[in-house]
Amino acid sequence: MITMKTIDIKTELKSLIDQETNLSLLETVKALFKQRDFDPSIEKEMISRALESEQDIKEGKVYTIDEAESELNKRLGL
């Protein structure tokens, strides 16, 4: 049974998705919907990471491709 609350949530989600420009966040949300048997702790962690990523982007805490590759190479000892 679809309740008014369900309809309200769907309407709000559609609006938020329509306004969102962060591809990474949209991909995360898409993955959440595609995976129906998610462990709740994993789902909570993914949402937390997506929100942290969104905040980092807003604050300009991002790497260029060269910086990201350099950091990865350091961590891998290359």
C-alpha cells in the first residue's frame, strides 16, 4: 500500500535528484537503489562517505588527476 508519506518521500527524492549536479553522489544513490539486499551497516557507511565527499567538493578539497595519481603511487610504493 502506498501512503501519502511514501508519495511525499518519492516526490522529495525526485526533486533532490533533479537538482543534484555531483555525479559521484548520483552514482552512489543509483547503486543504493540497484542493490536491494544491502547490509544496513554498509548502506550507512556508503551514505556517510557520499555526504563527506559532497562536503569536501564544496570546500574545494579535491585533487587534480596528477595529484591523485602521485598520491596513489606513493601509497603503493611505486
